[in-house]
Amino acid sequence: MKTDFDIIVAGGGLAGMIAAQSASYYSNQRMSILIVDRNPEPQLGKKTINGWICGDAVGKNTVDYMTERIKISWGNPEIEHPVKGVMAFSPDRETSIPFDGDGYMLNRQELPQRQLRDAKKVGINLQYSVALRNLLYEDGTVVGVEGTNLLTNEPFKKTAKIVVDATGVASMLRNGLAVKSKIERKIDRDDLESTGRHIMKFEPGEDDKTDFDPDYCIIHLDQDIAPGGYAWVFPKGKTKVNIGLGVQHKELQRRNERLGKKDDVVKLINDYVKQNKAIKNPKLSDDPSDSVNATGTWQVSVRRQNDCLVANGYMIVGDSAWMPKPLDAGGIGPAIVAATIIGKDAVAAIEAGDVSENALWQYNIDFINDYGYKTAGLEVFRRLLQTLTNEQINYGMKHFLSNLDVEAISKGEHPDFGTVGKLGMLIRGALNKKLADGLRFTAHQNKILTQHYYNFPKTPDGYDAWHHTLHKILDESFARLKN
């Protein structure tokens, strides 16, 4: 079948742009690639009218992964500020855990323009101001996209050998997928967190490294401040910050009932800013590079990635595939890894003349081997954390984390909690004994889940049995960890 393009990438956000660049790189620029985005050119990839709502942080190791494989490198101004890592503080702020290592704070308004220039240089086609609503199908295979040109109100329809869906967490294309497929269509509301943040300039206040540190991203675990999630203070300079938080809906309701309040996410963020002693007279950033991006809220997935990432002629990546890390909702890192991989596997399928589910299956395996193997275990760990009180988090961070556990967390892996069993009778109080049991259980389940993901089937034939076992492990885990 003759198509308008070899590959159409639906969505020109961070993941979509890297996916297109990856496909261009692996095909030596021989394939015709179209990126379709609903925004006008100056605001390419914008998530909402409020901008590119995000914590903006990414590990250097992930950016290096992309640079080594597809030769994309970023610099100033899209990299706004370097950091030495992340420090997570207990609710009482007496214990802190370093993780993630060197990284960058990105400017999400500048980055799309850098990606746009790079895409144009290698001959990638772009179509702006189009709202995509449906996929096109032929003989049980996705063969294109259709929608509306928002400037002319005319119908838009283009065909391709493969459609890469990078349209975001609530993707209409994925939700309406009308071919036989193993891809999950809808996300459970409990697997979404409401997040929001301000990008602010301020005058230095008290010198308190638990409130602001120009060299480290700070995370506060606190069920009163950010129930079921966490709050963050990420530096964008000595007097500029990305400050916000994410909450889980049910935990916010419980917190409000417990404290007799009716707070929403915006109120929680504003209160969090006010109580920060290191940030004096904060105001929303007036930098031109933040002009349409200074404040906003958004929904982020905090579960494992979609259990299957491909169908006939169709692949999903980034937020569309629910790739943000379950523990901290960090979406940039996994999106970069997956988008780097997806171009290679899409090009290989097209060059082989087969874009079936079977031919695209390698993308599932490649992503799991490089990143996805750990996400289900982290999802189970998140469920445990959401059941804990501040007192339990304080106790656990102070007494239950060995150097090996901190090292695992620093790599984005599940801690082993090997010391918990050895403490035995030293653990004080029924709640902390319950916590110790929970930590042991999540560590055990993580080992089982990691091994299960490494045994992901090599072809679609083995998927149903694998998937059945996965849900059996997850259902058992979630039932045990219910509040």
C-alpha cells in the first residue's frame, strides 16, 4: 500500500520529537516522517493552555543514553541549570536520601524549539495546529490518522506505515484503538496523580538546605503536604525554582477528612510555597523563556508502563504509554529511553516490509530490558508508601534503610530492605512492625516481578499467559497493601 509517509508521529512533545529524530537517525534520513501537533509552531508540544507542566528534572545518565545512541545532544538554553542529584527528606526532615546522581533542569519552553530546529535539519516534516481524533484502519491494521485543522476547520487525514502515538496520558487515539490488540485502552483513576507547579523567582531567605539548595533537587515526603505523593523544590538557578507537588486523589480526600479541610492541589502548592523559609518574596517567573509556562496543573500516571506497547501499525511512547516512574512520577527519563528505542524498532519493521504486532514486538522487549523491568515493583512500593503515616515514614527512613538500599534508590531501583529482618525485636510499636512486614513484602514481590518482566514473551503468542501471571502477582500485592 502506498502511504503519504513512512512514519507519522502523533504529538510533538518531548517523546514524540525524540521518536521522530530516532527514526530519522536509524534510517539514515531515508524515511519520510511527519510530526503532527495540535499547537502552533511557537508552542510546539505544549500539554495544556498553561504550558509544559512538569518538574523539568532529568538525570544526566538518561540524556547520555540518548546522545550515545542517536547523537542528539542538548545545551544552553534548553538545559537551564545543572544539579548534582536529588535529596529526599522525611516528614520531620531529620533523614535524607540522595538519589539519581548528576542531572539537569530543563527549560521546557526552550527545549521544543531546539528539537524543532534539529528535526528540520534532518528533513522531518511538521504539521502544526491539528487536533487528531481518530486512527485510520485497513484490514485490522492502523494505517494513518485523522482530525481537524484548527486554523481552517478543515478535515485532516494522512496515511503511514506506522503511527507512533505520543499524544499524552489521556490519548484519544489509544482510548479509541479499534483493532484487535493487547494494548490497555484506559487508565484507572487511582493510577493518576494530580500535580502542579510554579516556576518562580525569589529573594534568598533563610539558608536552609532542607528548603532550597541550588545544587540539589529536593523532595519532601509528607502526607499532610502532599498526600499519596510528594512535594518538590527543584532549583533553576540561585534565585529561581520549580516548586510544586503531586497528590493521589483518594489520599487527598483522606487527608482533608483527617485535618477537617477542603484543600485542592492549587491550595496545597500555594501553602507549600508560603511555608518555605529559604524562598523570600516569590513571584511567578517573568523570563521570556517562561512566558507561557510559569504555572499550571496536570494529571500524571504513576503505574507501570502499558502492559503492551504495540499493535498492527501502531506504537505508543511517553505519557501515552503511561511511562512516568511509579515512585516519583518522573516522566522525562523513561520517555527519552523509550523514544530513543522506538525509532530503531519502527525502522527495522518498515525495512523488513512487516509492520504487524509481531514485527513490532521487539519494542516491548527492548524497553523492558533497558527500563521497564523495574516499574511494576516500584508500583507496588508506591502503594505501600501511600498507606503510611508521617511517623512511619520518619521511622522507616531513619531505621530501615541500609547503604545498599540507598544505593538501589539512587539508581531508581527497588530497595531490598535486607536489614529489616535482622532488626527483629528491636522494632518498636505495632505500626512499625506492620511497616517492616510491608517493606519485606514489597522487596519480595519486586524480585518476583523483575524476574517476570525479564521473562517477557519473545512473541505475542506467549503474552496472554504472561499477562495473566502478572495480574495475579499484582492483585495479590495490592490486596495485601490496602489501607
